[in-house]
Amino acid sequence: MLGILKGIGDAIAGIGTWIYDHIFSPFINGFKKVFGIASPSKVMAEMGGYLISGLLQGIKGIWKNITGFFSGA
């Protein structure tokens, strides 16, 4: 019984490794190649800055609408 469970566990781990090697890794490498990313940390830090900036603008807009609603009431 333990051998069967170990075999199932090994198969599941093998599937995870296969998915990473054949799906995620090629996708990430292709993404980096298309966008010319040699150092993903620098480029992604910049992208993260843009995301946070956009998020803050959205929050400010919503906050302005909320405070405007309550000031008019």
C-alpha cells in the first residue's frame, strides 16, 4: 500500500515538474525575449511602479466620488 501511495505521489510531483518545464518556463522565457528583458527584476520593478501608480489614481478617483456624495447630502 505504501508503495502505491509513493508511486502516486511521485507521479503527481512529476506532473508538476513537467508543467513547469514545458508550460511555465517557456512562457516566461518567451515573455522576457519578446520584451527584451535581460534583468526581470529591474523591468518588473518598473512595471510594478506603474501598477501601483494606476491603483492609487483609481482609489483617489473613487474616494473623490465618495466624499463628494456625502458632502452633497
